[in-house]
Amino acid sequence: MAATAHAPARRRLDPDARRREILRAASRAFATRPYETVQLAEVASAAGASRALVNHYFGDKRGLYLAVARAIAERTPKAVRLDLDVDVEEMVARNTEAFLDLVEASPYAARTFLGAGPFGDDPEIEALQDTLRDRLVERILVNHLGTTEIPPAALLAMRAATGLMERAASDWVRGKGTTREQVHAIVAEGILAFVRHVLPAVLAAGDGDEGPAAGAGG
């Protein structure tokens, strides 16, 4: 009697491992395709799980996407290394390369953090954007100030400076004519200009009075 073909048996995994498998499959799907085209059933199949199990762990497609976005917000700041024993220009160039590598590898997922994601104004997405931006800014400033004790004014200024960089990366990842080389120049030279010229001015300005109302009333 001829052998009967059977579908591959699903691997038995503990709940945490299964959840990680689903998250990995979802990360691959959302990284390179528009949100609308990703189906939960295909993510489940790629992870060797059932659609019901995906729903159990993540709720719905938006919940799964948010889990992927949280993972991105957690790992992306590590692209800015704190242990490079090179001159400042080389350090900025290498960290910029690493950041752009991540964006290029996951163009659709990256859009979420560059103001062009699938949900528009969404409080949870905006919170993740802020988290990622803050962690990137902190690591950049640790590299240039040499301390984790970063003045609030420096954080605020660096957050503002990232707006130009994010817009350049957003145009690039959406195919709006900007090249990777141009984005690299904008990001790297923007950071260097900021730490050499803007940051010292901001910190010096912080040595004066505490605001418009300081000293009012005598």
C-alpha cells in the first residue's frame, strides 16, 4: 500500500516559545509588505500555529502589529553602539549605517516610526514612536557627552533635531526620490552639526535664568 502524505505535524512548544515564533513570523510579514495585505492565517501557518492561537496571544491583527512595533522600539536603539573606539566622524558614520540597515531591511515596519504607518494618529503608536525616539536620542547623547547624566535641555534639543532625520528617512523608505547616500549624509552630518554647534549653544543657554517668569516680583 502506498504511503499516505500527511501535513507536517506542528511542533509542541511551551507558550512563551510559541508566542515568540508567532511574533517572528509576523515581523517578517509586516517588515516588507503593507499592513493591509498581511493575513493572520498566513502568519499562523508560517509560525506552525493555528489562527485561534494567534488571536489568543495577540487579540487581532492590530494587536499583533503593535506587538511587532514594540519589539522594534526595543531593539532599534541598539543600532547606536556605545562601545566604538573610533573618532567621532567614524562613530557617527557607522551608527548611521547600522540604523539605515535596519530601516532598509524592514521598510514597511519602519514607516510606523517615521510618521507614515497604517494607523494615522494612534495614541499607542505615538507612544511607541516617542519611546523609540527617546532611546535613540539618549544613546546618541551618551556617545557625545560621555555620561548617562544628560541635561533635559540636551534631550529636548536632540529630539527636535531628529525631526529632519526622520523626514529624510521617511522619504527614502517610501521611494520619494531620496537615495540612501543622501539620507546618510543628512543624518550623519546633521548629528555632527548638532553636537558641535547646536548642543553647546543650548547647554550654554541653560545656564541663564529659568524662564520668562524667573525673577518676576523682585
